[in-house]
Amino acid sequence: MNRLTKASLFVIVLALASCGGSSDKTEKENPTSSRDEIRLKQYMVQGAKIYSTYCANCHQTDGKGLAALYPPLAGSDYLMEDFARAACIIKNGQAKEIVVNGVTYSQLMPGNPITNLEVAEVLTYVANSWGNEGGLMGVKDIDKWIDACEEE
Ligand code: HEC
């Protein structure tokens, strides 16, 4: 084999190796988690947009809420203990006395004209921002939770 053939063989091997790609390998080894990671990133991006359109007026950009009127989402025990309940509040609104991190709130939160997918995105956003770590909110769960919302 002459030098040129060796060199081109080397190039072919390199090209094949890079086609294999390491991310492809993780996808095969652990398909669910890497798909969820990608979806989590997508939902965070979409959720941030929905949040600034529909939620930030009251709950504020930093998620800390506003005085005694609007409860915080950042570090909210009420949010993090029941995501099904949170999905219903986001979709249908709520106006009853609730206690968030030891403080009582009772103002009206109106419902939102958004799809279940958008609820999944914005709930994923608020559950994974400002130090919250709730993980991905799949749209199948959201469908189930919203079907089961209590009538107000
Ligand atoms: C008009 C102001 C307003 C807007 C807009 C609004 N909220 Fe609320 N939100 C409230 C109020 C007031 C409450 C408390 C309701 C109660 O007392 O039942 C609340 C409660 C909540 C709760 C449960 C309590 C907590 O702090 O964990 C969540 C979760 C929530 N809102 C998320 C959202 C999301 C997400 C959006 C945007 C899609 C949104 N809200 C838009 C005013 C608002």
C-alpha cells in the first residue's frame, strides 16, 4: 500500500467515526432520557415566551409575585407540591383562599386561553426556573390532569 492509499484510508476511517457521533450513541443507550432532555429545553424556551405574555404581569419576571396580591412561583411550596392542581389553575384560573409559603392569598387569577401543550410548556417553565426543579411536564399528563380538574 502506498502512502496515498494509507492516507485516504485514514480519512475514511475518521469520517466514519465522526458520522457515528457520540450523541447518537447516548440516544440509543438511553432513548427516553435524552428525548426528554431535548423536550425540556424546547418547553423552557416556549414556556418563557408564554410566561412573559400571560403571567409576568402578576407573578413578575423574577417569579416572586407582588406583595399580598399575587403569590410567588419562585420557591412556591404550593406550586411544587401538586403539579396537577397547578395545571388546573393555569388553565381555568382560581379565586379562593390559599396559603403559599405561609402567606394567605385570595385574589382572582383569571383562566388562560392557551392550549394544553402551552400549559405543559409554561408549567415546565415555572417548575424549572428561579431554583425550582420540577422536571419536564409532559403534555399527556397535562391532558389527564386538565380532564380531571374540579369544577369551580
Ligand atoms: C391577573 C394576575 C395573574 C395572572 C395574569 C396570572 N396569575 Fe397566577 N395567580 C394569581 C393569583 C391572584 C393567584 C392566587 C389565586 C387564589 O388565591 O386562588 C395565582 C395563583 C397561581 C398559582 C398557584 C399559587 C402559587 O403561587 O404557586 C400558580 C402555579 C400560578 N398562579 C401560575 C400562573 C401562571 C403560569 C400564569 C400564566 C399562564 C399565571 N399564574 C397568570 C394571579 C395571576
